[in-house]
Amino acid sequence: MRDDIDCPLCALDPAAALWSDRYCYVIRAEIAGLGDVYRVIWRGHIKEMSDLGAAEREHLLTVVLRVEMIVRRLLKPTKMNIASLGNQVPHLHWHVIPRFADDAFFPDSIWSVPRRSPGTRHQIAPDALKEALARDLKPAS
């Protein structure tokens, strides 16, 4: 059985992404008690970074770091978290997570038990984020 058949990331439409190129795309997701987070998703169904060639790995990490820099600039979070786990969804993707002292989990991980009720919902206007991504990220040709 192919494991990409039931993959929720393979089922996503990259055309609805905030930014995309031929290798990866960026989406916004919401986590209860935290607010908006961002995911950089590799287009092909692979599980591990080491399955990519060197140039592909470099491209993906460049996109992840650019997204982090954009989110930092626009939201000014207390801290940024970047994670690539894939235990529940074994399709290569990175979480780019702005953290604030008033989020429900801070300073613990977002997968921990909440410490408090969520504070302010920190958001970037979708158009502002799309413009920043288009300006700061160069699609791979």
C-alpha cells in the first residue's frame, strides 16, 4: 500500500498556498490556544530531509528560514520555534511557530498541556504575509 494515498498533506491544494514554487509551498494553520502557525510543505511525498538531494535540502531550509524571518519581522514574537517531526504525518514539512509569552503553552512546547487560557491572538493579515513572501522568497525555477 502506498502511504501517500491517505496523506493529508498530499491532499492539500498548493494553489491555495500563501506562496509556492515547484518544490514546496507555505500555508497558514491554526493551533487552538496558540493561533496562527505556518507550515512549509515539500510537494513530493517523502518522509525525511535526507531523502532530498543537497540542492533541494538547501532550498527547503532557505524557505523555512525566510518564513521565520518574515514572521519575526511582522509579528515580533517572544520566541520562534521551528520543528520537523512527521511522526503523525510522515510527509516532509516544517512548522514555523511564533511564540508569545501569553500563548496557552509558553514556555513549554505547543504539544504540551496548556498552562493558561490563551491570550491575544497574534495574526498577520493574509495580504501582508503574501506580499512579504512574494518579495522575500525567490521561487526555484
